[in-house]
Amino acid sequence: MQQAISPIRTTCPYCGVGCGVLATPLPDGGLAIKGDPDHPANKGRLCVKGAALGETLGLKGRLLDPMIHGKRSGWDQALDLVASRFRETIAAHGPDSVAFYVSGQLLTEDYYVANKLMKGFIGSANIDTNSRLCMASSVAGHKRAFGTDTVPGLYEDLECADTVVLVGSNLAWCHPILYQRLAAAKEERGTRIVVVDPRRTATCDIADLHLTLDAGTDAALFNILLAEIERRGLIDDDVARGLDGMEQALGAARETKAAATGLPQPDLTRFLDIWTESERVVTVYSQGINQSDSGTDKVNAILNCHLATGRIGRPGMGPFSVTGQPNAMGGREVGGLANMLACHLDIENADHRDAVRRFWNAPRMAEKPGLKAVDMFRAVEDGRIKALWIMGTNPAVSMPEAERVARAIKGCDFTVVSDIVADTDTTRLADVLLPATGWAEKDGTVTNSERRISRQRRALPAPGRARDDWRIMADVAGRMGWRDAFAWETPAQIFAEHAALSGIAGTLGSDFDISGYRDASGQDYDLMSPFLWPQSPARRGGRFFGDGRFHTPSGRARMVAVAPAILRPVDLAAPFTLNTGRVRDHWHTMTRTGRAARLSRHIAEPFLEIHPRDAARLQLSPASLAQVENAQGRCILRVLVTDRVAPGHPFAPIHWSGESSSAGRVSALVSELADPISGQPASKSAKVNIRAF
Ligand code: SF4
């Protein structure tokens, strides 16, 4: 009798919900996929993307061999070339002449190795990640308010809140399992749901109130709320004593005009009533807040309201940033951003740098923040960066001004790309291509939006000559002369080193603590169940800040005075504000979800949602083609006439690539304008002109 094969417990590689997956190897080499009933994030559920994971496998289009200038090579030859070119570039031009651009798709162990190599051994902080495009404004807002990049709450807060406000977040399509949990909570206990979004999204199906505010006025809305909180006497004296900056924040709030959001007064009044009358309120926010040139201020305007009322860190209360990628949080934990150090330590703090240097026995520690994504590609363009290593991401499509970024990469002296896919807009530009293992082929950990660390487990053999990202980097580090510091044999050893460093970080005031795993054996790592950090028993229930203690030097949180963004006057050459976002069944640039036919049944091609009044004026009929253009580029999109969007504010999805002149590469239209504090590009919108094609 044939023995049944046990399912392997792993984690979905798409959004930041971080659902547990049971993957059972099939005789044909594929995987049968089910939701893991024991994973706390999803309790057995999967959305359609997760359920279709088994259909995205297979070797078609995979990068299976190292390639040098388009020709197959051996690993030794490719790794020798990468190490020697990086070493020579550093010797000739200094450590800041090289850079890594990595990905929220990397596992924490991969991220740890990349960060250690760049910041501790090469001696530069020029490592940034596509997570910069996703949640950097949340990181900056958290650090300004709390002193650390701490997400205070948990998913279960959405289920025990009386009111959940969703700001710039289409949870139904972008975080479907969290949406299902919220919809079930509404069914069971009548949770009130407010959606704040200029567009009527699928999430509005369960909303009690939809606020169609003018695009970009979110900070004004939360300033108005803060002033109302004060007017209604909801600022508790005890809470106020634990806050810095309150008077300045209130001053800015009082000056914000009620008309600033463009909302009808009855809608605004109802929102103020609902929020102020709900003791248990969670404000969820996502890319609509983060991807803005004032994203950090928007984040702090939200945090201010929770801090002033003490509605934070207790069951059913708090601000909640939900991340787009599966491991954006893990990347933050290992310091995988140009302005961070490992374990939530601060690169601009000499004591922190010194502690990490001693722990790593690092020969050349980065002394200052490195280049953030937009600046990094500018430095590639103007020749300051001469050797670039891109891992697991497709910036020639996904970065703002994508065509300019593609030209910059093409002009770089030496570009390495590690990927699982052979042919992308970015792999075509590489001098050296390194085949990486993908989901289901590698072991490691990821952290979801509520700080829960879960294992990804190998369920399939590595195809061709693909290798794990951490091993590729460790092999290059060894060739650059640092073999002993990168001599791990397993990802379990890397995780244990990361955990040990978190123990040291804790003594320096960091919130990040997984030090209980510092002595974890390979077997402990294999058997690891999903767990929340910090592990400290003092953090009862896994929430932060319910005790009123923060990680600032004073122990008090900081409220930030936020001046609402000044809306720019209409540009006659680009009079429309294009809103960008995701569709339900595709992911990023579709290099994986594009392989599953059923994931294109929902929406098969790029489109432009446009209001009937705009469509009539431009003589665009339904299903015709529109040319959308601005100074950065142009793309062609199928017209979808709908009143889901407001006049002047069309919408287009981000997933499709191809030549911008013939397809829907929306990122070609997005400018490099970025938030000055977080460096996060304002990818959520672009000023464009539209005409019939
Ligand atoms: Fe995967 Fe996100 Fe869907 Fe969960 S909700 S199955 S993590 S894509």
C-alpha cells in the first residue's frame, strides 16, 4: 500500500496577512494546496491567490543556470566574477559606489545576510528594498511617534473593536483574509465599518459609512478629528502626561478647516460621532496613506488621534498599518532599509552601531544612512553607483519612472540580478544572472503585519542549479575575504544569530526581541510554530503601549504637528489625478500569478476606470482604448466607464508590464516625487492627461 505523504506547513508568499498553507507534494511533482487550520492568521482559509499557488509552480520560464552576458556559466565562474567586480569597484571608488536593491519577497534569513554583508563588511548602508515603495512612511511615522518602528496591535483587534476605520486600504482585494475576518466580526457583533477612500472599492460592500474625501486630504481629516477629540473633552489628563508635542499637534489640528477634505458636512459629522463615541476603535491604513509625498505626516495624523485618546495597545484599539508584502516586516526587523540597522536599532546612533559592529566582528561598519530606493537609482543613473545587485524584484517595471530606471540599470557598469524568472524587464539588463530558489523550494521565516513570525518550509527540490539567496550571498562574501563571518550551513543558524543579536538590541532599548531562539537547534527551527514577537512575558497578549510606556528617551510618545498637504493647482497639461492600486487576483508584476489561468478570469487586462462625465467629455466609449500620458511616459488602457471613481480621479491597476507605448505599464506614469521624511515614492497617484487612442 502506498504511504500517504504528509502536508508541509508553510506560509503564503503574497500579501502581508501571512496565511498558513499546507502544501502536499503530488506524484507529478506539483503541490496540493490548502489553508492551514492551525495558523492563527487564517485558521484554514485562503484567498483565491493563495489557493492557486499550486498552479503557479512548474519550470516554464524559470531561470535555472547562472548566466554571464546571456551565456550559461558555472556557479564558480559567476560568483568569482560578482565578488571580483564588487571588490574592485569598492577598492577603486569606495564602499558607497556599490548597492543592493532587495525585496520584501526575500525571507528574513536572506535579508539578514544581505544587510550584514552591506552594512558590516562592505561598509556602506546602500541597501534598500522594494518595501520602501510599500510601507516606509509607516516606519517613519512609527519612529517619530513611538521611538521605534512598532506595530502596536494584533489582527484579533479587528474582531473585538466596535468600530474599524479603513483609510486608503482596499482590504477586500489586497488583504482578503483579514477582510473576511472583519466581515465575520461585523456579522457576529455588528462592528461599525467606515471606509475612507476617494474610490468606491469592493471593501465598501461592508461599510456603514464611505467617506469619498478629496484625494490627498487624509491628514486634514484626522486633524479635524483631533480637534473634535479636544472639543469633546476626550483627552484624559493621565494620558496627556505621557505625551510630548500635544499642544503643537492640537494647534495644527485647530487650524484645519472643516472644508479641507471636500466631504459633505453630514458625512463628516457622522464620522466624527462614530470615531469619538467608540471606545474600541481600530484605524487600519495601507498604501493610500503610505504612497504619498506626505505619507509620514498622514501616518502621524492618524497616530495622534489614537495617542490623544489612549486608544492604543489595548484590545480592539489602535492604529494598524497593514503591509503589502509577505515579509516587509521581517525586512524591517533585520534592518533591510538604508536608514535602519539590524533589530530595530538606529544607524545614526553610535552606541547602536558599535554594538552591532562588535557582535558581527565587522571590519568596516556603515557610519551613516545609505541611499533610499529613488535616490539609489538616481545614483545608478549618474554613475555614482557602479556595481548594483538586484534580488527578487523587478524595478524596471515597479519603480516610479520605470523607463528611466530601466535606462539607468542598463547604463550601470556592472549589474547582477538574482531571480527565479529568466526573462523580466530587469533580468534583460543584467551582466550576471543568478538563479534563486523560489517559494516552496527554500527554508526560512517571514513576519506578517501583526508581528507573527512563521516558517516557510521547503516542499520541492531546488530546480536546475538554483540556490538559496542567503547561500549565494554568503558564497560571494566568502570570495570577498569574509568566509568565517558568513560560514552558516543552514538558515536555522542564521536565524539563531539574528535572535542572539536581538538580545543585545533589547539591552539598548529596542522593542524587537526574539532572543529566546538564540540557542535554537535545527530541530527547534524545523518544529517552530508561528509566534508573535516580542516573546517577553511582560507584553501580555502581544500588544505594545497599553501600559503607556514607549521607546523614546523620555518614555513618552510624541504627537506630531501635521500641516495638511497643500493640494497642487490643476495642471492643464495633466489635469487628471490617476489613482493606482491592485486587483484582487494578481500580485505585483504578475511573474507568478500570471501563470495560473484562473487568476486572470476575474480581470484579464489592464484597464482605466473613468467617471461617466469624464468619459463623455473625452469621447471615450466603454471598452474602447485610452492613451494615458504625462511627462514621464504613456500607456494604453481599456476604458471602463463607472461612477466608482470621482470625476477627475480615474483608477488603473499596477500589475501589467510590457512596452509602455503598447501596454498597461502604469508605473511609467508615476513620478519620482517622494515623501521627504520616509523617502517613499508617491506611487499611489500620478498627474496625467487622457485621450482616445
Ligand atoms: Fe496569501 Fe494574502 Fe491571500 Fe492570505 S490573504 S492567502 S497571505 S494572498
